[in-house]
Amino acid sequence: MLGPVILAASRSDRMRRLISAAPVTKQVVDRFIPGEDVDDIVPVVRNLADNGLELTMDVVGEDITNPVQAAAARDAYLELVDRLKPLELGTRAEMSVKLSMFGQALDDGHELALKNVRPVVEAAAEIGTTVTLDAEDNTTLDSMFAIHEELRKDFPQTGCVIQAYLFRTEADARRLAESGSRVRLVKGAYKEPASVAYQDKHEIDRAYVRILRTLMKGEGYPMIGSHDPRLIAIGQELARQAGRKLDEYEFQMLYGIRTEEHLRLAAEGHRMRVYTAYGTDWYGYFMRRLAEKPANLRFFARSMLTKG
């Protein structure tokens, strides 16, 4: 029940100021966001890779209000590519981008976002890796899928994200599975109305399983974005039923959540990719992590009380 309240708070300037000013906040945020700039994040990348894990890197920030900020977001990702190049990790370290950071919501935003994201995809390909387009709220998805389709003409390995709680997603999954795309399936972390999305957790879980079955049977590369032990077990079984080898799908989890499970899956031979975010504009990302999982909220509240 608290999820919608927290998501509303993620858009509140007053709550942003209050939480950002709390002395304990940085300590708690560090659990989910291990650095503010690329110098902070390179040692994290090395450490995760040395432990047999893969990564998808996210420079956090969504509320872009002008083209200059959108260009700065592009440049931040290009800097990340430059720093990843000497590590020679290839697809073991890819990138995740939110098109809102590249100007999608501005005037002529669709064309602007495509213009800004293309150099990042090109640079990623030059060092042997790729980019996944993150899903945002439902009003942005037609633009995201169109940009995804356009990028895949030259860079077919470009991935995208679909969200199980949206009614439209089962149809999107069928289309993407047939195209051979890389697809990350998540439950969904934006506040969506009942007219477009399931509101009940059990309905969302059932939709997740239906969609994952479609992806596993299809021609694409499924990426299972979940921390739910039951869904992870179901994912393994669906992969087995579909005759997929361990390198023909992967698991993805957030940095700082169920770390031991990351290592366990990697030790069993699974591809286990850690979604690793960094940057100074962390507030919206952090609040969605709290909304997604009550345990995260309890962790934050307990830390606030203890330090308070």
C-alpha cells in the first residue's frame, strides 16, 4: 500500500529536500548507488567482474528540462564508454539508458532522444558492448520502442525493457520475441493507473510468468529482471523447458540487493548481471527502489531511526 505514496514522493521537491538533507541518507543511498562519478564506479566494475558477475551501468537522472542537459547526459555515457574500454570486458559491462535523460519529453523529444542516444550506442559497439533502453512510464513507450527498432537496424544487439504490470506488455513481448531482440522483463516501478496496468501483486506475478514463457519460447535473448526467489526458480524451469543453454538467457538484479544470490547464481554457471547505477541525481532512482520492495523501506527507516 505504501508503494504509490513513495512513488508520489519521488516527484516531490519538498520530499527531495527533506530526504537529501537527512544525515543518514548518504549511508543508505550508498547501498544502492556506489558512487557519484565515473572515478568512483570503475573500481566497482572491476570488483564485480572479478567475482564472475556482469554489469549494466546506469548514469542516474531523468528530469531533463532543456537540450543542454540532454547533451550532458549523452556526454556522461560517452565518458563511461571511454573508461570501460581499457577494462576489455566486452558485453560483460553494458549500459542502460533512460530516454528521458536524452530529451525525450522536450519539444521534438523523440528525434532529440534518438539523436543523443545513437552516439552512445555506436561508441558501445566500438568497444564490443551494447546498450539497453530502459522502460519508463506508459506514455513514453511507443517512442522508446520506435527508437529501439530504429537503432536495431544498425545495432541489432540493442536491448529494451518491458514491464509485466502493463496490459500491453504481453503483445509487446510476442513482437519482440519474434524479432530476436534482447529483452529485460521487470515487474514495473512507475505509478500507473488501473486503466493501463495491473494493481494487484498476484496479477502482476502471473503476468510476469506468462510473458517470461513467451520470451523463453521465442527467438530473442531473455533477461530476467527480478529479485523474487520464486520467479527466479520459475525462470530456470521455463528456460529448461525451452531447451535454452545457460548462456542463452540471464538474470539481472540491482546493486545492493540480494548480493549473495548474485554470487550463487554466477557460481552455478548462470549469467548474472548487476544493474549498477551511479551519479549525483540519485533521488528518483532511490525512491523507486524503496517503492519496489518493503524490505528496502524498512532498511531505510531503521537506519534513520538508529542514526537519529
